[in-house]
Amino acid sequence: MNVSFVGENSLLFRFADDIDLSLPPKIALLANALTDQFGESLRDLTPSYTTLLVEFQPMQDPAAIIQFANSVSLLPKDTANTADIVAVPACYDQHVAPDLLATATALKLNVDTLIERHANQVYTVAAIGFLPGFPFMASLDASLILPRKTSPVIVPAGSVAIAESQTAIYPCQSPGGWHVIARCPQPLFNHQDPRLSLLKPGDRVRFTPISYDEYRLQEQHYTIHGENDA
């Protein structure tokens, strides 16, 4: 792990140059430990694929942060994959998955095989970004890798999409250049929830296929209970 100043009150911890699925859980552990140790002395923490950006208050001694981080980074390697698997519902129905058929065709797969391979994989949340609560998750089955669309389109909230070696869920309606193959009825971001985001870096995720009728029922449930508030 290397550390450098990227501003007067900002430190960048770099764990590696290349993406490694063992890193997001370790970065999440460090972020949680720093939050517990320094509390309001930290302005913000931004974990990414291989780095953690730490922004701190002017009165905070950066040397103390670095010293503490170096001690936390010595955690055993086997702590990186202890996170429980988060089951996320996904409806793979063309009513809510506008790119499902075209994606299967482009991949030279039938739709059932595409769904099976996407749903059977356990993904690691590598970063949250682009939109509040938007999880970048790695890695796709090699047979599902496609480049992004050449032109973005508007996609609805909950869209489950794939592009290159990743999958993601759009937490709100947004322009998107990924291939939408399913939709999740569960809100990804709620500013009234103390957790804010359903998923966080380091989480392990598996998609649970649900029918279109189940999707409608769950969507209605979350709307009635005021949880679809991205």
C-alpha cells in the first residue's frame, strides 16, 4: 500500500495498479476502521477499485492517519472474503429488460443461458459512483462480456445492466450506455435511510431471478412504504 497527498487535506491510499477482487473488501475494512478511529475529523472517504481517498479536517494530523492505516493494512489476507452474500432480486423479463434479447443475440447465447450465467455469478462491489448508490460490480462470466453501447439512452431506476466485465444497477432514471438485461424492484439509494446505499464497496452480491408478477408486487410494496426515494 502506497500513500500520497493529493491536496492540502487529502490522502490517497493506493493498494495496487490493477483491479483485483480481493481489494474492495480490504479497502472497505480500512475505510470503516478509519471512520471508527477518527470520526468527524474526516470529511469524506471515497473507496474505488484500487484506492481509498481520505479527506480530513485541517486540524487533523495526516501522520496519525497514515500510521493508523498502516497498522490496519496488516490484517490477514483471509479477512477479505468473509462478507455475507447479499441477495438482490432481478426480473429478467422483456417487459422490464429492453436489451435482453439483443444482448443474448450479440453474445450468441439463448436468453435462458444468459440469465443463468448472470444470476449464478457472485459479484464483488468494487466501487459506488457515477450516481448515488450506483454499484460497479465485478466480474462477469467471460461469455457475457460486451462493450458498452455506442450511444447512451435513458434507462429507468432499478435497471440491471452489463458492460465489458462488469454489472451494475441504476439507482434512478439516468442516461446509460450499458446493456439492460433485468430490473431490480428494491431501491438502491434512500436519503432517509441511515445506510443511504443498499450496497457498499466490498459487498458480495448474487442476483435472485423473480417473475414479472413478483417484480410488480415488490415494486408496489416499496412504493407504498415510501422506500423508492432515490
